[in-house]
Amino acid sequence: MNKVSIVSCPDYSDTKEAIAKALDLLGGIEDIIEPGNSVLLKPNILTASPPEAATTTHPSVVAAMCEFVLSAGGEPVVGDGAGISKPGATAIALKTSGIEEAARKAGAKVVNFETAGFTLVEVPEPLQFRKLYIANPVLEADVVISLPKLKTHELTYYTGAVKNFFGALPLKCRKEMHLLGKRELFGEAVADVYSVVKPSFSVMDGIWGMEGNGPSHGIPVNSGVILASRDCVSLDIVAAEMIGFDPIKIPTTAGALKKGFGNQCPVVAGKPLKEVKTKFKPSSGGVSTTPAFLKRSLGKYYTIYPRINQRKCTQCGTCYLNCSPKAVERQKNGTYRINPEKCILCYCCRELCPNDAVEIKKSLLARLLTGTENLIRRI
């Protein structure tokens, strides 16, 4: 029987105490962590936003969980991949969110999924994708714990513990999932990711959530809770109901249930659900009315690919040695070239190049759209 604990926590000054209570209600985490285990803590580091924006998991939640992992004998590793709009986005988001500093002070190792590399893995009983590239730190961890933020979402209505692992994908895989064009198909694709990751636990930052046009353009709201569960799907069911959504209509939850994860009636421990219900304003956005086939066609013309500037390149081979899909190819004359057909858009080559020789080439559509975004920001 899956159980979800709910603990009241009105502000972040009581984060550690609230999480301790939430863990105790579930029997603690000591039985899932063996001494010396590498424990990946996966917060939501979507964008370069400060903690008060309620876009990312609050650093106090990350710090507290690092301490609990250490006390259980584990070795905490904090990592994520931001919603990559440009190379280096994750590094900036880690700093701006306060998560990097909080994790290091708590004694954890911090990893950037952009630069840690990806491995192509088989998806068990796939719904949408037979194979996916997954960030190496996720695959290398002995234990994976989701640390999501309680938020609304334009595409999936609500985003939480299951959707949190979308950040384990490189940009190319994320793009392919978005191009599926339908909420239910996207939910199934995220469930495919979840089935590879197989997290052991989840602790949700619901102290300040986000309503309206989440996951990044909504309004912060003081929902005042910490939720925890050994099952991410069950946590999402309870959290979605708590903020006024029909849990079974959440595409990522429906996809996970379809794959056999979780159950539709988890047991709540701690604070009764009816006492913490806070109706969130839903997103006014969502799936475009543009036909799916047209979006897929247009998507082919929106490309942002890395390219090696041969005048700057010293042929050190750093990009070649660190390219997960082997998209960087050595030419007969000793130079290197990036094969766009193999590239998964992780931008690892650009991040690691010591000579700043990897540049970004944008298609006409990408230049027009990103140019418009920059103009809006200046206004």
C-alpha cells in the first residue's frame, strides 16, 4: 500500500524539521540507503531564477536532504539539467537558484547534467520511446531521490515528482517529446523516462508553490506543506488533488499508471488532505491548436547546433573524447567535425572546450524566434 506523508510548513525557516517529520511518518530513509551508497538528489532546476520566484526547488530543501542522506551513511550528489535554452544554462541556474551553494555547504557533490554526459538506454515496455539518452549521474547512482517543486504546468496541468526526471534528458530528446503534439502522448513519453530512472523516494517542496502559468511564468503561492513518499506517482496523485486537479487527468500520472507504477488510491499520513487543500489557478496556456504534423514539420527547421570553429580549434580532442553519442568525428586531416545527425544537443562539447572553439549555429527560424525573445526581454 503506497503512503504519502503531509507535514505543515508555513515558511522555509522550518524546512529541516518538517522534512524530518515527513520522513519519520514513512519509516525514514535509512532502509533504502546503505553505507557508501551514491544518492542522487534531483531537484527541479528549470531556469536561472532566485528561490523567491518559486520556479525551482528551494535550496533549504536540498540542503536538508543532503544532511539526511549523510546521516543515513550515503554520499549525496545533487544534479539536474535546466530547460536548456542555450549552452551553460544549467551552470547559471545552479548558481542563481542557490542550490549549488546550499548543496556544497551541506557536504554534497554537485553535478551538471549538461557536462556529465549521457548514455543511450533501452526503455522497458515502452509507450513512446524504445531508447532514450539519460544523464550519466542518474544511471550511476545507487539511489535516486526526486526533489520536485509544487507547480502548475502549461502542458501537463501539474508538474511534480514524475515529471521532474524530464531534466535527465538532453535537449534533442526533450524536443522530440514536445513534438508529439498531444498531452497524453507527452505524458507517456515522460513515463518512459521514469521507468528507466526508477527513483526510490521523493520529497516535494510545497512550502511555496506556483500557480497560473507554470512551470516558470506563474505566481508564487504559499501552500505551506512538505510532502514525501516512497512512490513518486502516489505523491503526484495526492499533490495534484491537494491543489484542485483531478489526479488521473494529469498526463504524466496517467502515463505512469499505464506502465504499472503507483496506484490510484494512496494512503495519506500526517496532516489530513482536506486540511491542506489549496486550489491553484490553472495555466491559461497549454497545447497549441496548430496541427501536430505541422508542428513536427516546423520543428525540423528550428535547430540550434554546435559547430567547431577551425580557426580557434587546437585539435586537443576534448570534445571528441567527451561526446556521449560520438557525434564529434575526427577527420583524416586531424580536424574535428560535429555530425548533426548524431548530435543530441547536450552542448557538452561547448562547455568543455578549453579554447572556446565550439560555436552555436542557428537555423533561420531559430534566429527569428530567439531574436524575438531577446527583444521582449529588453522591453
